[in-house]
Amino acid sequence: MARQKGLIKYVGTIGDVRHFKIKGEKGYFAGLVGGPTAEQVLTADEFKRTRENMAEFAGCASVGKAIRAAFSPLKHMFSRRLTGTLMGVIKKINLEDGSEARGQRAILITQVPQYLEGLDFDPRLSLTSVLRIPFTLTPLAARIGSTLAVPVFQPQNFLNVPTGATHFRLVNAVSAISDYVFNAESKVYEPKVADQNGVSGTAFTDYIDVKLPTEAISLEAKLLNDLEPSADVAVLNAVGVEFYQKVGDNYYLFASGNAMQLVDVF
């Protein structure tokens, strides 16, 4: 539908004519509505590069979906922008592969894990701005999980506690994510180790009073059934903090103030 601009100027479409503005140019422009057909995009030589980009985009989307699904028990700490953020990071990983032709480049997290390390699940609320006490993550033998170690600290000094919160919990979460490769027969990207892809494990501390000093924390998280990942599978290790309000005997999770980060990939 056209939209009037002043007395006679408008942007939009009337019939087969599309009127529009071009950034940096004066005046209004018009052109016929149209474009390539779906068949042309899928078959014509001039759209070969487009098809290559589409294939790799779909592959990156599949990896991003696998990561989000693996950490879905903690999705209350995801931002709405996480899908796009992950796509950007995974595309960088995709571009690192020089062994395959364009349009079939593999997504090898095990080869360049540093791209995912430090990724906040909500970039507007980084873990380091909420949890300011130093901690360590130590992978377990055979990469079946990790141990989160946090020294004694006073929560009110080292936590960004939301107003009204009475307690918090720390979270240690691990997920196995396979490298992905392009299947020339199916024309889609698939995990190299499908039966291990997305296997995860999550551990929580007890509810801790925000007004009292903590004890030293050692929190071990393991992959389901003590899975030992293969060489083509990376273990993504996230650390998070959740805030609660205690009412009677119940703890109610805050909708905001929670934060989680992919701290390590091993």
C-alpha cells in the first residue's frame, strides 16, 4: 500500500510500480515490482554465489539452533538477539575452513573454539558485570564435564543484586556440540557425530542468601551419562547466576538481572 508524503509524494507500491527513497539521494524513485523467480535462484548460473551463501547460512543456523537447544533449560537468560549474535559468531567459524569449496565449508568449532568463548547469552547484561568475583573452570578427565570453583565472598560486594532479590544460585552448564559438515547428497549441513550433538548437563548451587558471606563453592557439571565426547565434538561450558525472592518456603525466579556466559570451550 502506498503512503502519501506531503501533497503528492509517497513511498510504497501502486499496481506494478514501486516508489521509494534512496539513502543519500534527493527526491523519490520508482521502479517496476519484480525479481528473480525461485527456480532461477535455485538453477541459474548467475545465482550460483547466492546458492552457496544460502547453503552456508542454513548450516550456521542449524548449529546456532543446536546450541540454543542444548542450553534451553536456561533460556530465561537468553536475550531476543541471541539468535543473531550466534549466527554472526558461527559464520566466522564457518569462514575459517579452507578445506572445502565455497558453499560447503565446514563449521568446525573444535578447531576455532575461541570465537565462542566469552559470548554472553544476553549482551546487554554481561556475566562479568553481575558476578565480579574471580572463579575458575577446570575440565574433568575425558571432557565429561567441568568443575566451577568460587572462593568465599560477600554477595553484596561482588554481585549486582537486583532490588528485592533475597537469594541467588550459581549455574555450571556443559553441552556437547559436534562439528558440522556439508552432505553433498542431502545438500544440507549435518553434525559429524549426531548421537553426541546437544548432549548436556547442568548443576546449580543451593539457594544462597545475598546478605550472608558464602562458603567456598565447588560445583561439578557432567554431560548426560558421563558422555566422553569424540575428537569432533566440542564441549561448551557456560556459567550463570540467577536471582530469587524467597516468600515463605518458596523461591521465585526474577525475570531480569540473571546473566550467563559461554566462558570456555574445550
